[in-house]
Amino acid sequence: MRAVLLLAAAFAASVEAFVVRAPSCSFGLNALGAGGADAVVGEFSDGELRAGGGLSAASFQLTDGALTTSNGNGCIASPTTTQLECLPDTTSNGFSLACDGTLLLNNNTHFFECSTPGDEDQRKLYVTQPSNNTDCFDIVFGSQDCLPACPSSSSAASPTPTSTTSATPTPSSTSPYSLTQFRPPSLILPLSSTSPSRAPGTSYDGIVNSTTSSVFVFDFDSSYSGSTCALTFLLPPQADLTSSSYTLTGPGGIDIALLAGNADEGTTFNNKPGVETDYGVVTLSEGTASRFASSPCPVGTEISYELSTKDGTSLVFFEDSANPA
């Protein structure tokens, strides 16, 4: 079971990736999130891990939960600041690598990159956001190397049209956490009002808070012809999750809107398409499932949905392209 935010038969987002012990080989890491697209993680001279700024990519190995760099330094989260650093004669267990390339620490996928005073091109990396630095972004670490094979899903792969016709947010009377077919987004774009002209590029995370909305872009091939796609929002109980979790704080009000045009990796907060249909606000809480709308799957085209909030809610979840059954 994994927590999912999904467009049933069309749009899927999950906070769980299958976690498998990584093979013994070397891999690099990229910082992915609202702070910028695909920033290389490097090791600073004092052992700090930083992202961006022209740093050479650090080389990592993962052995029985311990993350080390090529020079033998052991990587830890500082016990005082939670900053990520790799130091001589140091070790810490709890690291793992998911089969989709996401790095976890104690089953947590979410980290922070924060500005470095005096060096704006490099950003320091933390497990939790420091209280004295507000210039931070939620990120995940991704790798393209040393990836184990994902376990196969037992779920059926054949298209199963839904029967939902309501376009109004409606809590589900069942718990539809299993789908026979779903479509993950091709792009996730966290757009920040604090950097309105910045195009963050695609992310692994959906991020919704007072300053950031997320746009999800979907496309559909001919295998969806004749099927119905339903927009559905699922948040299974945290106790049902096996290797990750979502973070939801505040009142829980999330607005979902169909955009009038398509977003792409050049989309910013300022130039994002306008709203074509606003499906209204649904109040999320742990264990809820809400369905918003259904229509024929738009084969051969793209559609974009925006998730936003205005009531102080904060939602962060990791998008997993594996079947959310």
C-alpha cells in the first residue's frame, strides 16, 4: 500500500517507492525540486554536501545502510543542524536507494536545499529546514546509476473505464487505493510565487503550500482510446505505508483546477496557463479518497492540472510511477 494522489486511470502520484538494498557500485546524486532543475550534488572541501555552483559530482557508495563518498568519508546528518556532510572516520546507517533512484534516510525522501551566504550559486543540504534560513526549497535526491530492479506489480494492466460522472468533489464511500490502470504525469512543475519568473523544471515531488502550487501534465496514447479517465485524490492511512510517507499539515484545503493551456518545462508562476475549470476545494486528511471529475481520456493531447491552497495547508508527496495497488 502506498499513499497516492491520482487521476484514476489517468493521473497517479505516490509517496512510496520500492526500497531495495543497493548493489555495491558507485553512483552520483542530483537534487531535484522547486529550487531548480537537476542540480548536481558535490562534496565541498570541508565535507559538506552542496548542490549546484559548478561543483564536481560526488561519487557515492551504499553498503548496509551506510552512505560513503569515493574518498572514504562517511555521510551523516549533523546532530545539531541536520546538515548533510561526509566526514572521515564517521558512519551512519539508515540510508537506502529506491528502485526508481530516490535516496532515503530513515525512510524519509524529503530534504531541503538552502542558500549559502557568500556563495549564492551553491546551496547547502539538510534533512530539516534550518530555523535561521528562509531561503530553502523542498527537494529529493535522485540517481540514475546502481538501481536495482523494481518488484513486479501483481495488479492487472488492462484498461478499466471508470463509471464516475460527477464533476463535484465527492468523498469516496470505499477506499479505492487499488487501480487496474493509471497514468502517471509526464511533468510535475512546482511553481513558486516567491520566484515568479523562475522555471523550476520537472520534479519528483508535488508541493502545495502558501507560496507554491504544483502543475501536473498528462498525455495519453492510443491504448486509452474509448476509456474514461477520472480525477481522483487518494491519501491512504499512514499506517498502511511501508517505505515512505506524505507530509500534510494545516486545515487540508486543496483546490484542483484544469488549466486552459498546456504547461511545459519553461512554465513559471508568471506565465502558467489560466484556469479553464475549477473543481473546487477538497479538504484532505489522512485516509481520505475524493473523486472530482470524469471524461473520455484525451487521446493524442496533453492536459494540465494545478493544485493550490489558500488556507495555510502544506502538502508534500513523492510521485511514484509504480502502480499504486
